[in-house]
Amino acid sequence: MKILIVDDEKLLVKGMKFNFEQEGYQVETAYDGIEALRHAKDKSLDIIILDLMLPGMDGLTVCQKIREFSNIPIVMLTAKTEDMDKILGLEYGADDYITKPFNILELKARVKAIMRRITPVAPKGDRTKVKMGLVELDYNQRKVTIDGKTTDLTSKEFDLMDLLVSNPGRVYSRDNLLDLIWGYDYPGDARTVDVHIRRLREKIEPNAAEPKYLMTKWGAGYYFNEN
């Protein structure tokens, strides 16, 4: 596995690099946003740890630009505790975030959890694809096809689609989805789910303002409409 660590705190980068190398990762490093964007175009990267506050180009802009050409998993690091910074990170395409100061064991656990989700395995019943009406999920490529149009998804977006499509009509509360997709000990809140559902609708719905697939049951949660 190849990981890119981006932070302008060189001692912090050195410590993270050492810890991930001990886990068997191949580690690349960058110390500013422009350098990070250049590294991100390396097709052999598996995941990026990206600081929010960077010289040259801030982490949010870097994340947004990466999403223009890649769905590589991104974990955002932030020294800020304001909820808006976390929500913005998700809005711009980050898969997860962790607030500084952090425990390196927690960061490694987050990275491992993401990599487990995106590592190709023989999915449910050895299926490589599942189709529900006009919606088809490709487990190997982790892509969704809607009425013949294929769209790339981030790891969390795909996990959400997989759960909802595999259980059509079943309503999941936002807390349910947090537990099932992000993990019961995830420190985020229900708005994390709302952000990902909104991004998914923008990608797969003919009209995100009037969804036909990812539906809201007011006061209860979200569900997939197979009709």
C-alpha cells in the first residue's frame, strides 16, 4: 500500500511516516498544497492524509482539485474544532477527517478501515455486480451505473449506495448509517450522512432537487427506491 502524507509540520510528518512504514506502507510526503497536488497524480497511490492548513494551496482546494481527476480516499487533518471545517472537508470530497492533536493509533485505524472497505474482495455471494432496476453497482471497480451512465464514487459514497441498494425500501436513520458505514465510535455527527447523501444525489439523480432513487422519509431517515 502506498500512502501520501501532506502536512507542513515536518516533525509531525516524520512521525507519521515512521509509524506507517512500521505497518508496511510505502510513504510519500509533501509539505505544501502544490506539491501535494503533483504527488496526487501518481496512479500508484492508495490513500492520502491531507492537512487542512497548508502553504501554497489550502487542503480544501487541494481536495477539490483531486476530486476532479481521482476518487482516491482522502483523510483530512485539521487543527480546528469548528464543525463547519469538518463539514466543508466532506463537502469538498474527503472520506474522513481527524482533528489535531490526534492519537496515531486512531489515525492508523481510520486508514485501515478505509482500505478494508475499498480492497476488492469477493462480494456478497461471490457477486461482482448487483443490479436493482436501472441502478447497477460494480464491486470490483466500485462504480455505479444509472441507466447506462457510469459514475465514479468515493469510498464512503459507494459504501452508502451498496447498503441502500442492497436493502431497497428499508429506511435507515442517520445514526444507523453512521454506525454501519463510519463505525460506532466515529466522532462525527448526523450531518456527515446528510453531506454524503447530497453528494450522491448530485452524482446519480437526474434532478438532485427531486430525487427518484435516494429518498428521504421525513423524521425517519433515508432509503433506496427501486421503482
